[in-house]
Amino acid sequence: MPAKIQLDDNAYAAMLDCINTFYSTNTPAINLDTDFIKDDYWLQNTAVIENIERRKGCWQIFLVFAHHLQPLKFIKRGITNFSCLKKATLTAHYMRRLAAKDQRGTLSVNAAGINIIFN
Amino acid sequence: MLDTKQKIVATTEKLFYQYGIANVRLQQIADDAGISVGNLAYHFKNKEAIVNAVYDGLLEKFSSILNTYMQQNNLLDFDTQFSNLFLFFKTNNYFLNNLWEIERTYPAIKAEWEAINNKILIQLKKRIELNITKGLINPEEQKGAHELLAQSMLLTITYWIPQQLLRGKLVTETYFKKALWNLLMPYFTNKGRREFNEIIVPVIF
């Protein structure tokens, strides 16, 4: 007769927890869950500008993603920080190249698009 | 067609239920199965071997109920397990009749029974947890409340049939399931009550 395998109670409880997670994977998503794809679609055509600021004694790298036709549509995200400005500048340069759609930087922001009214 | 071994086990189950494990002799089993004691001894060397064979089959049936976990993604999953457990305890209640004797004389069987019972309890708890995630059952107001709920459910599962029999009352699956759902009902959220009314009420009420 083959030996019986006894599963420890804690291990069994953990196994059932894993089975319980199938509930969420087997539940159909609602349309709202995938809205981020539609909402972030504009980010495909953005110019990326690196931005280094001194904050709390460090050089913080920010990347600004601005729509090339509507520059008022932009987001700014803090990426990382360095204590050395040269290092921060170099890293920011590579980060920009990595993030930008066109790595040579030909996709530029149309400043006229800002259309500021000075009155 | 049952082979001799299966026939012996089936006869023994019946005799254990009628007379209790201690009161059944090998001669009686052989007579009831329509075989000689020599033939019985050829298949099982002693009474302990027969008891082990009977309980191996029983515990296998019992543990197979555990396999139905999360086969349906709604409250019917709970309900199906209740049905399976009812069927098991209704058809094999000789085990409970002999529970204390098993504990005294056959500790290995007792340990196995304990292990499966603990797993059923864990399943009940995890089912409750899952239904909290789904928003069907309210999170516990006091720590350990759901643990106690699961224990009460296990108590009902195990001893509802014997207490009905002791009081000379009817043993039906519907009544059994109602007793169990009645324990869960106070914990339902509005969403849970809606799902219960839509899915469970037409089936059992």
C-alpha cells in the first residue's frame, strides 16, 4: 500500500489561499479596468525633457512628458536623485533617450501651442 | 459484482453499524458474507486488518469531499459541499456510532479522521474568507468570530444527523442545509443576501 502523504494544516491553508486567488483571475474585468490604456495613449507622442533640481541636498532627476502638439498636456515624474550634479546630468540624459519615442530628440514641443494670453 | 474482499468489507460495515465494532466477531462476518472463516482469514489476517480496510475506504470517501473546493464561483460551491457532507454522514454514520471505540483502540484511524476534519474546518474558514473578498459576507467585527462560525458549522455538519436521530426527527438534506445556511445568514452583506436569494433559495427553500 502506498504511504499516505499528510499535508500540514498551515500548508493546506496556504494552498487554499492560492486557490482563492483564482477568483480574481477568473472574474471578467470591467471596461473601467483597462481605461489606463486609453487614458495614457497620448504618452506615445510626447517629447521628453529632463529636468534636474536641487532638493534636500541632492540633485533630483525629473522627466517631463509633454504632448508635442498641446504642450499644456504634460506630466512630470520624479525618477531618482544623485549627490553629484555631473552624474545626475549624465543619467538624466540617458533616461531621456530611453524614455523618448525618438531617441535623437527631434520630437520637440511646439512652444507656440502654449498660446499664453498676456492681459 | 463484488469480489470476496469487497464483499467482506461491505458486510463488516453493515455489522459495525448494527452492533458496534467490539461486538462483531469474525465468525459473524464470515456467516453474513456467506464464506468460511478460513476464507475470511485468507483475505484478512485478523479483525484489525478488516477494521483498517473498512476505515481506509471510508476515510478516502470522506477526503474526496475536500476535492470539490472552488469548483463553482458562487455560493453554490458552499451548497455542493454541504450536500456531499450530508450524503457522507447519512450513509456512513456507523463511524460516529463507533467514534469513542475507534479513539480507544485504533489511534491511527483516529489521527487520520482528525486530520481530515481539520482540513474541512480550514476549507470552511477559507470559503468564508473568499466570500468576504467577494463582498458577500461581512468582515468579522470581533477577532476570531469567523473561526467560531466555521467551528459551529463543522459541529452542525458532524452532529446534526445524530441529534435528529436521537430526537426521533426526520433527517433530510434540505433541513440539514437549512441548518447550515442559517448559521451563515446573519453574516451576509446586502450583496450576499441578494446572491443567496437568487441562487440558494430556489434550490433548497
